[in-house]
Amino acid sequence: MTAKRKAAGSQSGAALLELALILPLLVVMALTVTELGRALWHYKVLAQSAREAARYLSTQTPGTGAEQARNLVLYGTLAGGGAFQLSGLTAAQPVQVSWQRQGSTLALVSVTVVGYRFDSMTASAFGVRLGPITFSDIRASMRAASCGSVC
């Protein structure tokens, strides 16, 4: 019976040692998945805002409404002001608006968010760097509504 107790006693710290070895890897994986999810959510919000801005501009007279479209992307409202939609947005964020003609009629309205930089909540975990991520340009185009003689 003493041999069994001696064998069991020598294994008592093995589980704790295994946990100590694997825990940093599990924490890094959890943080990475969380930050990737946040980055995808930021991308989705910007893409949806660019679509809403393009939809708004498609109903406006060509060459007008660019500031309201920019406010839709940055603040989520036409009037602007208040808090930005995302923590990484600033008033200096480049939002480009363009109108493309096909012959004498307006064909497309495009809104582009240029070079948005996503900053993760934690810079690194156990030496593994988690950010920042600079998105490629996020663009939304919408066919312009028929505007008769205004276009």
C-alpha cells in the first residue's frame, strides 16, 4: 500500500505543471480570437456606414451632400457631432466621395473609407503582438437614382 501512495504522491504536481505550461498558449489564443472578432466587427460597421452614405448620396443632387455622407460614416448621423461610431475613428479619417457619370447622366456614387487603423485593446500577450491592423480601403458604390434634368 505504501508503494501505491508513493506513486500517487509523485504525480500530484503533474497536473499543475501541465496547466502552467499550457495556460499562456490558451490565453494568447483567446485574446487573438477576441481581437480578430472585434476587428471584423469594426470592418462591418464601416462597410455598413459606407453603404448608408452611398445610399444617401444616390438620392441627392450630384456634388452635394458630401459632408452629410462623411458624417454618416464617422458619427452614424447626417448632422454629425457627438461620439464617433468606433473608437479608432477621428475627424481626420479620410472619407472620399465620388460621382461617376456615364455620358450625360450620373451612373454611380461611391463612398470610400481610406486606411482605417484598428488598434487592439492589448498590444501584446506573453510577447505575441496583437495589433494594429490597417484595413484596405472600404468602398461602397450605389447606382444613382433617376434625377431628371438635375443631373
